[in-house]
Amino acid sequence: MGCAPSIHVSQSGVIYCRDSDESNSPHQTTTISQGTATLHGLFIKTDAADSIPSVLAYQSRQPPPPLSAGPRRKERREPGASARARATRCCGIEAETQTSNASVKTSTTEVQIGPMRLTQDPIQVLLIFAKEDNQSDGFWWACDRAGYRCNIARTPESALECFLDKHQEIIVIDHRNSRYFDAEDICRSIRATKPSEHTVILAVVPHISADQEETSVLPLLNAGFDRQFMENSSITACYNELVQIEHGEVRSQFKLRACNAVFTALDHCQEAIEITSEDHVIQYVNPAFERMMGYRKGELIGKELTELPKSDKNCADILDSINTFIKKGKEWQGVYYARRKSGDSIQQHVKITPVIGQGGKIRHFVSLKRLHCTNENNKQFYKSHRDEKYTGDNSQSESHSFKCKNRRKDSTDVKSITSQSSDAPSLQTRRYSSVARIHSMTIEAPITKVINIINAAQENSPITVAEALDRVLEILRTTELYSPQLGTKDEDPHTSDLVGGLMTDGLRRLSGNEYVFSKNMNLSHSHLSVPNTINDVPPCIAQLLDNEESWDFNIFELEAVTNKRPLVYLGLKVFARFGVSEFLNCSEATLRAWLQMIEANYHSSNSYHNSTHAADVLHATAFFLGKDRVKGSLDHLDEVAALIAATIHDVDHPGRTNSFLCNAGSELAVLYNDTAVLESHHTALAFQLTTKDSKCNIFKNIDRNHYRTLRQAIIDMVLATEMTKHFEHVNKFVNSINKPMASEETSSHSEGSDCECTANIKNFPDNQTLIKRMMIKCADVANPCRPLELCIEWAGRISEEYFAQTDEEKRQGLPVVMPVFDRNTCSIPKSQISFIDYFVTDMFDAWDAFAHLPVLMQHLANNYKHWKTLDELKCKSLRLPSENNN
């Protein structure tokens, strides 16, 4: 049988509290704290604990007794209770329990109210008992069992302070004895606070004998109590009472609190909303309704609709028609004339929806109203309404309002001309403007539809929204919708020069200097013989190609062993793996001759844009095509087109940018009108060379329709590598591929969801086009995602090519496109950081979300960190000093 714990207080104020059971008892606990003593789970404040807050945190150190052990627990705890009573009289205590019993319910609860799904946190309970006894213990342990968070307060002051701090859902007040405090006064003081609106307050009243008459609950209700609880210290009785309150009043109050969000949405809604009872008594109108009708809420709520003045412009039987619909529980929509408080008639689009309530009966009607803008009175109303709202002491507002009304005047005419309404006969006599005729044509571009929608939306918008929409229209009327503009955050010259050089055509040059390509049709890079078949590849090359399916494949080793002819060997291996010869119905000899001819037209003198770069892009493209999501989204024709496009995408590249060629007035810049000059040349030359000689014409045996489809896909992919449209391609991919797939994945958790996603992509050729564009773009600039040693090599090569261009621009007196790429001053780490930040990161994030490429993203992070380290060390070299020494 348990005994009261022994308490020892040292002179320093440290309290030792020990249960006085046998030393071998498994429940024995000793707690040492500065200024507090643990007494049956409660912290007791002592004189040495001035700094301890008024409500103390408690962690249950003994498992609560089982629910069926009420009487037995009372017998065991009686000695402790007397000790606590003595401590209470001396000290006065406030304590808090946050249950630690692992078996109790402590998780949040989901509650449904209509279509809203709410999450309810664990219930908080406040016990207000002047002294601790079996009744307070009963509620304490009941809270522990139910998983509630419980606080105990001993005085009215601490009770109110605790409630204002924590806003408990349930408050239990001891109403059995008025000796210590007035329970009704405490209840009134709590009810006087705003948070108590959603709190349930329970009064614990004394138990009455069988011969006593039960008292009325009205005094308790008048004081603010919700329920009364007849004194009963059984934990089961307390537990049942609290759980019933949770599932009854607390749950209902929780749902009511959520309604505040719904009313907030209604208050900020642009449409006028009116809610009536089934008897058509107005119960709610939102601010938009007040503005539209000119009434205040107080003038409308509580009135029947029949009391409001009606417009004489409606058809005689329109009200009967509306009632016939809504009384059957059907929604009614149509055009209706309403009379404002000022007496003006306005034409509205009205939707009236019956709301079915308890018993399957109609309990409410919800009306949504917006102005029907074909009516001249409506236009006049909005003009006067805006004048009322925005004209006053501020003359600037008046001028803005006037400007916006004039700016949107034409759009009103367009909308009225194309609208179908009761005013339609009058349209026949109305004079159409030329703009109106264009906008009313059946053949209409999507951007024109968007602009018309925005123009129409401006008519019903506040002045601030209308002005914002004007700015939107200005943006939509520009030609470059996807290309970002460098702002103040991108003032780094490395970024500005790099972006400017890659994404513009440069300044037009006025001199007669030209840059002419050198053709490499008959150049031979080395004496290494080309294999007759893929099986004739030399062993040293074949050994390297065994690893070609790995992302870490070292293209520079292949470049070395093939004497700068890696494209032929890698092409033969990759094309064989994807069955290109079989699809094209051409021999391996034809394919080999074609690869040899294409590689011969890459300039080996370029440090970067040579056949090694083409082989690298081909390798990356093949790697992407092997990914399940990509493979499942594309057809065999798409795969073949992608591999051919990767092979030819930079053929005959001069090692100079488009901007350089335009500034130099080159033949190609003139030929292609300074637009996508290099990309257009790569595709045109590749097809010219292919079809010129039957020995290397890989398309000679393919069906004409297949050829045209294949050719179009190849051209589209190569043109996608032009950087001026970089952001357009990435944004379209994210909006058309990433976002819909993410939405499907979150809404479907079945195993077949991924297959369904890729099947949906196959059903839309436009999506397949976006995937192919994104794939070759990522393959083209995948250098920062390669292993570090490869990344460093590529960075050195592209920098050298840009250095050479800058040198030539200075020699010829051409505009210097990228001044930072001066070989004497350039920081290669800075240029790499700028390129990754501006072009690579977002694009590969989007591609990784689709194709799942963790290896690439890890390399990208490591390489970026490497460049950052070099930049911080102010290094212009490509490797850390320690690496250079090695």
C-alpha cells in the first residue's frame, strides 16, 4: 500500500521528494528541482522559487490508474491527498499537465464541415478548483486518459490569466462551495472575454440526496455555464463527461469557428452575394452586394424580398419562372433587372441556388449577382460609382479614374457587340468600328481572346485592379513573353555579358567586314581507319564504349583514342542500341558513311564546338532516352529524331556566337535574316549533305510521310538549342508537363498512375515536342552536371572559344559581345557560376522532376560548390591550388 512521499527542503531551497515505498518498488521516483517539489505529479511552489511562472509544466511520472480502478485508487491516494491539502493551504498551486502516457490519444483530429476538411488540435481543459480533492483528481486523470492538455488554477486571477493565454475549449469550475471563490463570478468574468465565445464551461455541483429536490439550471445558464456536472470523483464518469462535451459542443463550436473563414471569403468576393431563408427573408449580403445595390446591411437583413422595390423592366412572368425552378430544388440562371436604392434599374446576371438542409428540405437560397455590361445604365452606374468612390479631396485619384475610363472605352464597345442578350436587336442598327469587326471574327488568335477577356474584366473592376490589368495588357502586347529582363539583382557583368551574348543577336554592324565559314567536307582528322561494322571497332575503343550507358562516361578519353573522331564510334554504338538502322531501313554502311561525313564537317580547330561536343550531346541524349519516364512518353520515331538531332545540332559551327555573325554581317546572317542563324544553318546543311550523296543518305529508304515527320522533329529540336528562346521552352515545359503531372501524382496513389501519366503525354503530340526540346537543351548544356574533372575541362574549352572571339572582335573593330571574356582579366569561376545560376539550375530542376536524375543533380551541386570555392579564393584558374600542385 502506497504511502505519502517524504519531502526534504535544504537551506538553499533545493527540494528532495521521494516516494516512501520500498526501495525495490518499480514506481519509486526521486525528483530534485530548485524551488519546487513534485507531489503526486504536481509541482508545488515554495518560497525559494520566486522565478518560477504561475502555471508550471507537468509531465506525468506515474501511469494513471485504470478506468475501473476508481474506488481502489481513492483508498491508495487518501494519505497523499491530505498531504496535498496541507501543501495547498501553505503555498497555493497552479499546475499544468501535458500527458506523457503513450497509449492515450494525442494526435490531431480531422473534422469535416461540408466540403471543408479541418484539423482539430488536442483539446485543452482548464480545471478551476480552489483545493485539490478527489473530484479534481478525477478530472485530471480523465484528461490524461483522453489525451487532453490540462491546466489547474487555484484562484480567479490565475484562472483568467491562464485562459487568456491558452484559450481552452473546456473549463471545469468547482461550484460546490462558495467558501474559496464565487464560481458564477469566475464564469461571468471569463464570458466577458472574446475567446470564451467558443468555450464550453462546466459547473461541478454538489451531489443531492434522494429526498432533495433538484435545483433549476437557469441560474447557471444565466451566469454563462453551458452544463452542470453532479459531483462524482469516478474517473470513468469524468472521462465520459469530457468526451461527450468534445464530440458535442466542442466539435460544434470548432465547426462554427471555421465558418469565419467562409464569411471572410464572401466578404472579399467580387460578386454580389445574397442569402435568404426558405421564406425569402434576407439573412446575409456581402459588401459587393451593398456597393451594387446602394443599400447597407442593416437596411436589408431581416426584410423579405417582396418588401424591396422592383424594376418594371422585367418580363411579367419572370418571378413565377424563377420560383418554379428554385422551389423544385433546381438552380436558376438568367438576366434580371434590379432596382437600386437610388431608383436606377440595373441589369444583372443572376444565379440562384437552393440549399438543401435538414430533412431534405430547402433551407436557404444563395443568389450570386454581377452586372450585365451590355446595358447603358450599367455603364453609367459604374462611372458614377467609381466617381463616388475615387473622387474627393485627392485630385490625382480623379485623373486616374478619368484616364482608365477613357482607356477602356473601346473594350466596352467590343464586349457589347459580341454579347448575346436581350439587347441583341439593337445591335443590328449599331455602327461597327473596324476594331470591333476584327474582334468579332470567328477566327481569333488565343492571345486576342486573352486580351478581350482582360478588357471585359476591367469593366467591372475597381480602379486599382483596372490599372493593374492595363499593365498586364502592356506586357502581353510585347513579343518576348518568356525572356526575362535583367534587373538590379543581375548587375554582375559576368551574368550580363554571358546572357547578352547568348540571348541576343548583337548590334548590327555598319562596315563591310564579313565572317565566312570554312567548309570541311573533305578534311580527314587522322589516319585511323573507320570500322566496317560495329564489331570491327579496335579493342581499346571497344573497351571504352562498354561504359557508354553510364552518365560518368569519359568522352575525352574516347576523343584521345580515336584521334578526335569520337562521334563515328560512339554514334555506331548508340544508334545500334536504339535500332536506328532498322527504323530507317538503311544499311550499317550507309549509317557509318553518314556519321563520318557529319563528323568531317565539325571544325576540329574549335576548342569547344567540335565533334567531341557533338558526341557528348549524343551521349547525354541517349542517357535521357533510357530513363523510364522519357522512354514511356516518346515513340520510336521520336527517339530516332532525337539521336539524329543531337548528332547534327552544331555541325559546321564556326566557334563564334550568333551575335558575332550578325555584327560581322556574315553570309549566313544575311541568309537567315539575323534570326537563329547558326541553328538554321546546322539543320539546313545537315539535310543538304545527307541527301546530296546516296552513299550516306540515311533517309533514302524511308516512307515519305515518315520522312517529313522525322525531318520536322529534327529541325524543331535543333532550333530549340538557340538560347534566345531558352526561357520560353523551359516555362512551357514546366506549365504543360511538370505541373499537370505533379497534380496527377498527388491526386492518384495507385501503382499505375505513372503509366497513366506517360500515356496521357503520348496522346498529346505537343507535349512530346516539349519533352524533346527540353531533352536536347539539357543535353546541350549538361557540362555543369558532369563529373567534376569533365566539368572543369569543358569550362576551360568554352572559355577559350569565347576568348578567341573577343580577340577577333577587337582585331576587326567589331562590337565586343562579351567583354568579360577577355583572356587577361576573365574569372572563369564567376562565368560558370553565372551560367549555372541563370540557365542551368531551373532547367535541370524541371527536367529532373520529369526524368528523375539524382546523379546529375548531385554532380551539379558539387560542381557549383567547387566554382564557389574558387571564386571565394579569387582564383582565375580552373582548379584549386592544391590540385594544381599535384
